[in-house]
Amino acid sequence: MERRAQGAEARRRAGAAAIKTICAAGVAAVLLQTVFGLAIVRGGGMSPASGDGDVALTYRLEQAYSANDVIVYRAQSGQQLIGRVVALPGDVVEVTEDGAFKVNGNAQPSSNGQSTAPAESGPAYPLTLGEGQYFVLGDDRMQAVDSREVGAIGINVVEGKVVALLRLRGI
């Protein structure tokens, strides 16, 4: 009789542990879908900070971004892109033919010694950013697809702020 009681108790504990594990996995899945996100870096536009094949962990609940924040956003084409915020709502951005990049009339330092040339199909300059709009550039200006091509990035297409980077390229 005592063995049966012990067996029943062991099964009860195992069932409780399974339920706790399933609940924890469910909570983790909800957090990953609503609070955090994952994005695979494509291309070398953010080199050397990140490279093709790295995985970015993003925080999705951010409501405003600061200069130098790295964000993941979706272009009108549907392509998921990653870039660094370089100008904020209300700023006036200018990218000149000679590769100078200015925010509110102030020249900004070049990234990796590269000039910031305008894209042929990009926005007209000077560009004044509206409420909820950001100007985003890749760190490797020569390879990046960024605001020079796709224009100002609206807060509604930002998928999250990069909070961690998993270097999985070459694995």
C-alpha cells in the first residue's frame, strides 16, 4: 500500500513539474514574440559592428530612439534592414554630392573614414524629419541600404532596438 502511495506521489510531482515547464515555455514564447524579437543581419551594411549571418536580439517596446541606437526596421519593399539612428524627429538632414553629411547644419564625422554619398533614387535634401521619423545609416556607407535610399524611417516600421548581437556568421 505504501509503495502505491509513493508511486502516486512521484507521478503527481512529475506531472506538476511538466506543467511548470510547459507554463515557463509558454511565458518565454510570449515574451519572445511581444517584448523581444530576433532578426538575421543580411549583408555588410553595418560592418564592422555586425556582419552577414549575425542574429540581432531586439527590444520591441521602445517608443522613442536616440542618436546612435541601432534599430531593425522594415523598408517599403518588405526587406528587413538594420541601421544606426543618426538624426531624430525635427532634425534637418543634408547629404551632399561631395559626401558630406550634416544634421541641423553641423557636419557629422564619417563612419570608418567613408564618405556619405547620396543615393540616386533617395530623398531630396535638405530633408526635415517629421514627428516619429528617423534618419538611419549603416556603418559601412558603401554597402548599406539605408535612409539615403529609402528615406526617413517612420516609428511604425521600426521592429525594435538592438540590445544584443549573436555572432553566428561562419558557424
